[in-house]
Amino acid sequence: MPSIRVPSGLRSFTGGAADIEVAATTVRDALTELDRRHPGIAAKLLHDGAVKPFIKIFVGPDDIGGLSGLETKLGERDEVAIVPAIAGGRDA
């Protein structure tokens, strides 16, 4: 069963769980299942049915932006990683 790796900033939605197994065949289905079980998390990731610009989603090592986006197919052992953008710091 595919799993979703939830970043620490969103674990308040999952009761602290870092990895959530989902019954899904696409990334979109996986996020829908995640939100069904942990309401409100999808609003932090998606806007108007698309991934928010400051969020990256990977299946294994591959960014779904270079694959089929939210329609990227998932295999039984795939890991979906949600990676929020990191900003800050200052040029020296």
C-alpha cells in the first residue's frame, strides 16, 4: 500500500503521525484519502484542485511536476513525500 510522508509542520493534522498508508492508485487519490482521514490537510496543500506553488510533492525521488502531476500513478510500495518550500536567510 502506498504511503504519504507528512512533514512536521502538518503533523498536527495527523495526530503526530509522520507516515500514513493510503489505498490509492494516483497521487490525487492519495491526497483525497489523506484528507478524508485527516480533515483540513488538503487545504494546506491544494488550491483550486492544483498543488500550491510553495509545495512540492515527490513520488520516490521524482517531483510529480515532471511526471503526470496529481494524476501520477502509484504502485503498492511507493512513498509520496510532501515537501514545503523553505525560504529565508540572507545573502552575505
